[in-house]
Amino acid sequence: MNTKRAFLTAAIVLVATMTALAGGKKLKMPAPLKVGDKVAIISPASTPGEDNPEKAAATLRAWGFVPVIGQHVLAKYHAYAGTIEERCADLRWALNDPEIKAIVCSRGGYGSAMLLDPMTHEDFKRHPKWIVGYSDITALHSAMVCSGVMSLHANMGGALGGRGDSDSINLMLRDVLMGKLPSYTVPAHPLNKMGTARGIVIGGNMAVFTNIAGNREWDFLDRDNIKGKDIILFFEDVSESMPRVNSMLQVLRLKGVLNRVKGIIVGRFTDYKHDEADYDMNEMLSETLNKYNVPVCYDFPASHDEDWNYPMIEGCPAILKVTPDGVTLTFEKK
């Protein structure tokens, strides 16, 4: 009997060890929303325009959800939508209320990373739910993934309200919120590097996640629940110079991040100044990225352009295929 127990114990330990070596636990996908579910609208970064929350709420209502607007959504404190304490209060309320099934950020801007120190991993995973946004909201996506929960890089309050409930990109977001996993097909780009990759999709705004890199608690490229997992990295940015973007890219290279990824998705870099007429951002990036033995695609619809910003499920397994005919990215549940 003792021998059997010892054998069973050893087997359990072996299975647990193999699971850890294979990348540990899966990240949890928030439950699909249903008609009648509550969705919070908060401002964890900069202050939105005064009509932003109500217009976003109108779109959510048209989809059958019940929007609930945070107390400090229009607060103003320097460049931010309220003090750290006010923004944290709204974020904690939205995360911890079990009746709220998703959180839509009103806008990006600045300040989301300031909320991470007062927060804990338990805050983000107690009631798993989607956090929706992009740009500066990348800091919250990083926190969610580090806490073991998937997050949603997608259009937020301004686009929801401004583009309306029937906009094709907004409808993509609605479908993901309601449980439909997307598959995207986009045209080929002359700089693409061919190949197929499988891994969890993580990334977002390049400046934000590069600034977080190295933080012990919130760097999603260096957490225990990410180590060992295959990664498909995506990034985009706005109003950054080519030398600045190249500097961020070299930080990722020197940290060994680019050696770990199985595929790279380059979104659109909007509102940047060309240093030379015949040399653009993608050409500069390709000089480093295309040296790696992984598929790379350029000008993918993840960006600050609201009509070129497909929802990207951070922490979700996916297959990236880059062929001469085009690019497909398919999200999977397994």
C-alpha cells in the first residue's frame, strides 16, 4: 500500500513538473458576456472628452449591455483623470464588483502604470473579466496577463461612441466580448518573413510595455506564468520617432525577448516623421526583426487608427501564418 502511494505521489510530482516545464497553467479567459450584463466605463489614464462616456454607453446599450459609469471618469488632475487614489478606486470597484462583467476604458493617454503599485495580482484575478483598451491601457493588459487572466487590446470609449454600434471594427469587439474567437486575414506586405508560429499573443503599445520591462511584478514577458510558453509578440505605437522606436527595439533585443518569441506582428506606427524619404519605419524594423528565424508580418491592423485596430486577445493561444498570399491570425481556446 505504501509503495503504491509512493508511486502515485511520484507520478503526481512528475506530471506537475512536466506541466511547469511546458509553460505552467493556462491563462484564464473571461466568461462571454450576455445581453443584460453590466459593463463598467472608467478612466485609468487621461481625462476623456465630456461626451465620451455617454456616447460609449449608448453603443454598449445598443448591444444589449448595461453600462455603468465610474465615479471619477471625468475627473481632472494634471494630465490624468484624477489622482492615483481616485483612478485606483474606480479600477478596484470595476474589478471587484462581481456583477460587472467587463471594463471599457474611456481613453488612453498617460498614467495607467501609476496604478500598478497600489494593486495586487488578486485584484486582477479575483473576478476574471475583460479589460478593453489600447495605447496606455497596455499597462493594465500587462497586469492582467501577469495575474493569469487574458485581456483585450481593442478600441475603447472614444471609438465606441464616435464610430457607433454598427461599425465593423466595433462589431468585432462585441463579438469577442460575447465569446467569439476571431480569425483575421490581411494582405501580404513586401517585407513579411514567411512561416508559421503558435503561441500566446502578448504585446500592445511598444513604449508602454518596453517601459514596464524589468518590473518584477508586472513585466508580462518575465512572469512565471509566461516563462516556458511560446509567444507571438505584437506591437504598435503613435507619434514616436524612428530612432526612438529603434532604441526600444534594441532594448527588447538586448533583454533577450526577441530570442524567445515564435512570431512577430508589427502593427501600424502612426503619426511618425520620416527621417528619409525612401526609408520608412517598417524598413528600419525589418533590419533587426527579419534576422530572427521566426515569421514576421508588417502593417497588421493593430494601431492607434480606429479603423485599423482589430481586437487582439492578450494571453490567448493563436496560430500566425505568413505566406506570400497574405497573413492569417487565428485565436484558439486550447
